[in-house]
Amino acid sequence: MFKNYLTTTLRKLSRNKAYTAINVFGLALGITCSLMLFLLIKYELSFDNFHATADRICRVNTIYVRADGELHDTGVPFPFGPALRKDFPELEKVSMVDYEFDGLITIVGGDKTPVRYHEKEGVVFIEPDFFDMFDFSWIAGNPKTLAEPNNVALTEELAQKFFPNENPIGKRIRLDNKLDLIVSGVLKNFPTNTDFPFKLLVSFITVKDLGRDLDSWQNTMSNLQTYVLLPENLSFKNFESRLPAFLEKYWTDKDGVNKRVHTVQPLPEIHFDTRYGVFSGNVTSKARILAFALIGFFLIVTACINFVNLATAQAIDRSKEVGVRKVLGANRMQLIRHFMGETFAITVLAVFVAVALNELLFQRFAEIMKLKMTFDLFGDAAVIGFLLIITVVVSLLSGFYPALVLSGFQPALALKSKSTTKQGGGLSLRRGLVIVQFAISQALIIGTLIIAAQMDYFRNKDLGFNKDAIVTVALPNRDQLKLESLRTQLLQNAGVKNLSLAYASASSGNSWSTNYQHKSGDQIQRHVANVRFADASYFETYGLQLLAGRAYTEGDTIKEFVVNEALVRQLGLSSPEEAIGEYLTFWDAPAKPIVGVVKNFHMVSLHDEINPCIMATNQRVYLQASVKINLQSAQAALQHIEKVWSAIFPENVFEYKFLDDTIAEFYEGEEKMSQLLKIFAGIAILIGCLGLFGLVSFMAAQRTKEIGVRKVLGASAGDILALFSKEFAGLILVAFLLAAPIAYLAMNDWLENFVYRINVGLGVFLSTIVVTFVVAGATVGYRAMRSALTNPAEALRYE
Amino acid sequence: MIRLKNIFKYYSNKFLKTYVLQDIDLDVQQGEFLTIMGPSGSGKSTLLHIIGMLDEPNDGEYHFLDQPVHKLTEKQRSELHKNYIGFVFQSYHLIDELTVYENLETPLLYQKVKAAERKSMIADILDRFQIVAKKDLFPNQLSGGQQQLVGIARAVIVNPKLILADEPTGNLNSAQGEEIMTLFKKLNAEGATIIQVTHSEKNASYGNRIIHLMDGRIAREEGGK
């Protein structure tokens, strides 16, 4: 029996090659996308779930409570960890982690010339306890060595890079030209699905040599974090409830402005909480994961709808077979099984094609998503499971209805080929399905267009400064002579238009906020503001616009202030002019006057508001040089910068970055989403069009006679075309009315993520409907044209 | 064998009922070769389909081998039908995707005949109809007469007590038609009850009883007991 079904099925498929191809390809596309999204979701959900005690590990966070809202920080003060150990002896493990991101590594080996590497990620100061909580395995040495100062452990990758084919243990490296370290251990490379992407792990105690303020409870830095392994009988909530008293006990140097509380965040939540950050920089909200899942689901649904549409459309062709089989004694169940089997065969075929497509395209997809994911079909039980479930669900979803319709044919009618559209499952149902398909496609298009518009807004919004042709290079040290010589030498080249040394470029992920005091009358007001230390040429280099007063004069220390409009407002003043001459003070330094007010500029990404900002000179914190170059001679200018820089800082590795690129990186997450949506919207449309094509073909076949008669009566090809177009134009419009409000609401929700955002205009919706009409029109038109041009005599002969 | 009593069949179109069969009473004995004749639209095929359980009357009683068909469930009817009735059509209705061999096998599969037995039954029928050489061909590689031969072979392979033929020679030339009718005659002689629908007096002459339908009623009867 089965063999008989299989033969009919296979022969049927190979006979109707176009039908099979449309079906298999459409399904395969849908399955490919959902498989990709499944792997993506699985990857995101797998972050740090492989540690044996993951459900008992937590991070202690800080929330600053301010008048204008809460500020979430992942950091704690330096003495936090040791104090925890002392006051909570029941905690199983406590480890402080100070992540430095990058570092300059110098390999000093005997009399060889030193080799330098700039490691852009993975440099961390860490305590041995960390390895009792997290399952990262050691190949040589052991975590205990990290209890000693100046010890460092390397991952295999770095060990191999620094000391190719040598035993790294006992070798010496220098970090940032400051710390001499001895390699005491080698770790297995950390997996890609961890938010702790460490490569070079220095014993935490070594931090002392960096001159950090190890005793103050006043400041937190987001990269200095504490991880705790709770005993089994202590809940996160319970632990958290005891932290206020703990903080009260130790935080004695309070200044009264900052109120803060410490919260406990379980490890499994860290990867998904966008309020906080992770070392890997890859926080993915649950909402985004849900969006991925929905897109995957919708793509599968469109693909299934295609299938149902094509299969029921084909029903007429198959009515004879159904009739014959019934006459020969088949009962309905047997026929349902038969047709379901056929769907199953097509689905299996599609799954194979999808797996092949994934093999081809998955790496590309991972690159677009900037994730280190891999596709391993047989090494991963979950993938096999997913494919099996997809096969079954898709077979049922898309096979059941057609099977029900086909098997329900009255044999007597079926044999006379009198099974009409009505029996073929109702044109209205198929119309409904096409509407759903187009609604999905259009919703995705609207989403894509809105994200693209927002991205465009990011790129083109006036940031309040001129970001063009600015190259940033790091300043490895703040030696006054060196900085002066850098400035003079760089400006000697005609390609360099201007130059500013500062704490950070005008727009940067690196912000520094502090408390300051403002004396108005007898009262002393306390506020929090960003500080941006920069030399006097900052204003000219970035083209900042002064609204009142003047730019401050050059100096090595804090002499005068320039503030932004937001700070004027914070002070409660009504115009920039009023701010001139006001005195501000912070860090217990003598008060200095405000000499100028600058127009608000975006110091951070457009996700966030422009905060009050104080600008001043302060040479000892300059970390970056911003060089405005002449783009006509960019190459020469860059070479000049490299030559000068390398001569002044011979112990460092030269690297430069265009400010444009830095700013573009702020929106990497959105860029990824945008790319993803573009691809999937495209595929949804493609699948929809495949189905539409099938449906029109079917309608054309159904109406061959009608078209013949109409042509005999004098209808032109255009009239026939209109006949088809009218039908589908209606469907698309209905789909649009469904998709537009849903997509609008969803995207508005997304736009809420940004303080600075576009207004969704009519244009997006108009473009969507135009795009759908053009694409669907081309699909329908092509097929309809063919039947419109058929010789009517031929069309009528069939009856 | 077959007893039809007050059979009505109509199609409703809003408030208008179009009668296809009206008040048909008919008895058919085992071993008869009955011909149903009548002009187009007189209800011949519908009657045949009702007898073959492919269609249901709107009213009336139908007893087949003493079982009240009108009271049976679809499943029971399907059992009766597949065990006792073979169908032959004007346009053969072979399954295009299957070879001659596989077409012959299909009814056996639905009757859950074992593989070995199937093989011998098919070999037997191929031999009897002298179409062994054609067994691996597809329907569209055969002439009309040959296709109808396969169609009949497929109908009789399960040894049905009743063979229903709907204008079996309608698409054939006269030589092929004669061959097919001779075959029916032979099957009847071997014990099968046959009911055929035809326009042709000549074909009718192969049978032993004729009923004439007119506007859904039995107008007259010839032959028989």
C-alpha cells in the first residue's frame, strides 16, 4: 500500500515539475529561515547556561536613585568584595572582576626585540574564586596562582600567539607598558556563548599597582563587578534584602547627592537585561528574541499557506484520481493518509533542501548578525529535534486541509470532473490565506522601512557637531612634552586641518559623570553632570556652536568652564547669557567661572538624551586625539599621523579610527535587526509571490473557457489582464488594512527605545503598498498575460 | 440481488427541485445482464452510481444482497462496495501515474490482499486478458481499446459479484467495442451479474434484459423473466 502511494506521489511530483519546484522551494525557504532563527535563538539562550551552578550565581548591581530617574550600573566600589566576604561568611564564593577590554601586550624575551600586540578584548583582572563558580577549564597551572600578584593566565589562543610552540608557563609579558606579569596558567579558549570573553586573566590583587582608589565606597565603575555564588539555602531575594544594611555600614563618605541601592541579578538574566551591560557587549532582550521567534513562525506559516493554496488549487486535477480510488474501494481515511503522505514527502524534500541551504548560507547569516555561531547538523540533537518537529508540524499544517478536501470528493462527481471550485476548498478560503500571506509580507516590509528610516536618521541627524573627516587616535600617556610635540608635529602636515586633545571625542560611548556644586545666593545647589575634558581647540575641531560667551582659553588644569544648554536649564536659568559668570565647583577644587555656553550636542548615542555637561581643560585625563583631516589627501595625512605618533610613542601600537565608524557602532544592534528584517521581508515576499503565481495559474486554468468566450466576444488582452488584477488588488488592499495598524503599533514600540526618533509618516505605508502592488502585479501579470494571449479557439476546444 | 424501491434523486437549487430519478422500482437477480437505456439526461448514469453506491438517493430503499444500503454508514457501504462491485467507465479512468500492473494492483491493496497472493492474481488476470506484454506501460502508452481492457481487468480482478459499466464502448471504435462486449458476455456467462448503461441497441443486444429511462422514470422494460 505504502509503496503504491509512494510511486504515485513520486511520479506525480516528477510529472508536475513546476508545481513541485514551487512547493518544495517555497517550503524550503520558510524552513531555512526558521531554522536559522531557531539556531540564533538557541545560541542566545545558551549564554552561560553551561556552568554547573549557574542557577545560584548572581551579580551585584548598583542603582543610582536620582531626581530625574534611576541609573543602572553593573559596577560596585573596590572594597565591596572583601567586605562581602567578611560580613557574609555563608556565601560560597565571591569574586571581583575588573574587565579592561583591551591592552597593549609586550613580549620581552631575553635579548630579542620586544614584540607588541594590541589585544582589543579579553583583558581582565580576576580572583581565583571565579573559577569555582564558572566552569572554564584550565589546561596548565591552576586558579590558585591568580591569588598571587603579577600572575597572568592566558587562553590557548593567546599562549599560542605570544609564544608559538613554546611552553608559556613562567614566561614574562608586559601589560600597557606598566605591569610586568608572569604566565602562571593556560586556559582552554572560552566558548563563544559566554558573556565573559576573557583571554588574558591577571590576578586581581595586581590592580593595586595601577594606582586605583581601593578603599573608597564612593565611586562605581561599570566594568568593576562582583559575582557571588550563593549557598543552596539562601535565595537571591533574601540576599538582596540584607544589602541595604551592609551598604549603610560601610559607605561612610557619603556626599548626600547620590542615593544608591545594590540589587542582585541572577546569572541567567544577565544576557537579556538591556538596562545593564555585559562584558561581551551582546545583551539581547527577551523582546528581541520573541521578535525572532515570531518572524520565524510567520515565515513557516506563509510557506504552509503556499502549500495549502497550491494543493487545493491542484485538487481539480486530482479529482479524477480520487474518484477512481474510491471506486476501487479506498475509504476516506486511506485517502487522507495517502495525501498526507504526499505532503510529508514534499516536506521531507523541503527539509533536505533547507538543510543544504543552511550549510551554504548559515555562516553568512552569522556574519551579518556578528555572532560566532556555527551550524552543526549532526552534532546537535536540538537541531535534529527541531527539524523533526518542523517536518511533522508543517506536514500536518499544510497537508491536513487539502487532504480533507480531496478525500471528501463525491466519487460520482469527481469522475465527471465536475468537482468545482466550490468543492476544491472554496475560493474564499484561498483568498483568505493569500490575505494572511500578504499581511505578513507587508507587516515585515513596514518594519523594514521604519527601521531603515530610523537608521537613516541616525546617520544624517545633526549631532550638534561636525563628525566628518575626523580621525581618532589614542593617547597612551599624558606626558606634557610628548603631547605638545604631537600637536605641533601633526599640524605641520597640510593634510591635517585641526587637532584636539581630549578625554573623549565629541560623541563617545565613554562618558564620565560627576557631582558638582553651584552657589546661587546663599544656597549651595548640588547636581550631577557629565564632564568633558578637552583642550581649547575642541570647539573648532568639532565646529561646536557657542550660544553665549566664548570658548575657554588653553590650559593644563581646570581654569574656566564652558557648559551646554542642558546644564543652563539644570541650574534653573532662563537664558544662556545668564549662565556666564556663574561659578561651579567639583572635587573640592576652588570654584571656577562659566565663560561660555555651547549649543547642545550629542555626546552619546541617540538612544539617550543629552545630559547637562561641563567642559574644561584638564590635561592629565586626555585619552584621545581627534584629528580633522583633509579628505582629499587622507592617505598622506594618515601616514603622517602614524609616523609622528609612532615616533612619539614607540612603545605602543598605532591604531586609528574614523569617528563616523565609531558612531555607526552605537547602532550595531539596530543595524543587525535592519539587515535581518530586510532579508526575511524579502523572503516572505518571494514565498508569497510563489504562492500567488500558483494561484493565478490555477485560476487561469479554471477560467480558460471563460477567457476564451470573452475573447470571442471581443475582449482585448488588456481586459483579460484587468479581470485578474482586480481580484488581487482587492486582496492586497485588505491585507494591507490588516498589516498596517499591527506593524505600526509594533514599530512604535520599538521606536520608544530611542530618545531621538523619526515620526512614522504616511510615506512608509505608501511605499509598502506600492512595493507589494508592483511585485504582485508583475507575478499576476506575467501569468495572466499568458492566458490572455492564448488563442480562444484552443481554449474552447478543451470543453 | 438488488432491490430498489421508490428511489428519488433530485438537486435543489434554492426553491426549485430538479428531479433526476423519480420513483424507481427495480429488481435485479443474480446472473442477469441488464442494460439501462435512455436519452441523455434521463438519469441512467445516476441510477448506475446509486446502484454502485457512489451516490446516494434522496429518498427510497435500496437492498443489496439483502442488506439495507440506505441504512448503512459510509464505512459499511464502502466495505460492501469494494467487496462485491466492479466499475467500468466510458473514459476508462485509469490512474495516469501508475503502470498497468500497478493499476491492477490498486484495488487489491485496498482489499488488503497479501503481496504473494496479489502477484499471482495480477499474473492471472494479465494472462486471461492477454495483456502480459503491456504490464509495465503507462495508460497514455496504450490505445483506447487496450485501456478499456485494463479498466475491465481492474474491475474484475477482485471477482466482484456485480459489474457496473457506464457506456464502456462509448470512446471506442466498433471493432474494439465488439471485443469489449464479447468479453462482458463471457464474464456474464462465468457468473457475474452485469449492469450496463448504453445508447447502443447493438450493445444492448448482448444482455438479456433492457430498461428504458425517460425523464427519471422507467418508461418500459424488455426481456427478462
